[in-house]
Amino acid sequence: MMKIVRSGNHPPTLIYHPRMRANMPKYMFSGSYTSEGVAGLLAEGGTARRDEAARIAEMLGGTLESYYWCYGDTDFMCIMDVPDSAKIAKLALHIGASGTFSGKLTPLIAVEEMDDICNADIGDFRLPGQ
């Protein structure tokens, strides 16, 4: 997690705190537009789509961390902090059903959370064929 630190008259500094935890789960939503979606993008512009993503994140009780346009197979990607996995999953279903783009919702795992995962005790078990 990053934290802004202010000291005297010096400009704020962004520093990394390894044990600081995020308040909400993060999700990356990425996608590619269909011809219908591209027509809407051309009519409204990129800023309008970013602003709508921010509005949606806030509607779900979260925030939009970042939004980028891409070249290649993926046309855009954004990262949102959203507290409710059911709501973000339902949003992804509705967007997919719209036909304006195909999207991919990816839950993101913080580095510290991966450390916890790697150290989790899952007990003993036998894999198939063992």
C-alpha cells in the first residue's frame, strides 16, 4: 500500500508501507469494444467513459483508482475498489449482456495478501493418484 507523507515545507512524498492493508478489494475490469461500442465511444469520447466508470464505482460503494485506454486486443482497463463481490460480478454480467463490449473481471491480490496466502495452513490432503 502506498501512503503520502508530508514533512515541513517539502513536497509530499509517496512511500511504500509493506504491512498497510487496503480497505476494499480491488478489481481490474478490462475489455474490447464491439463496433456498436466503438460508435458510442466515438460519439461520447474517452473522458465520458472514464467518468461513467467512476460513477459506477461510487454507486457500488467504491472508487475508481485508474482508467486507461489500450492498443491491441484490449481496448481499455480500469481498477476499482469495490466492497461487494456480488455487486461487481453482477455489473460484469450486465455489461457482458449489453453487447457493446466483451469484458473480463479480475480480482486483484495485494503483495501482502499473497504473502498471507503463501503462508496459509491448508492442512494435509491427498492429490488424485497419490
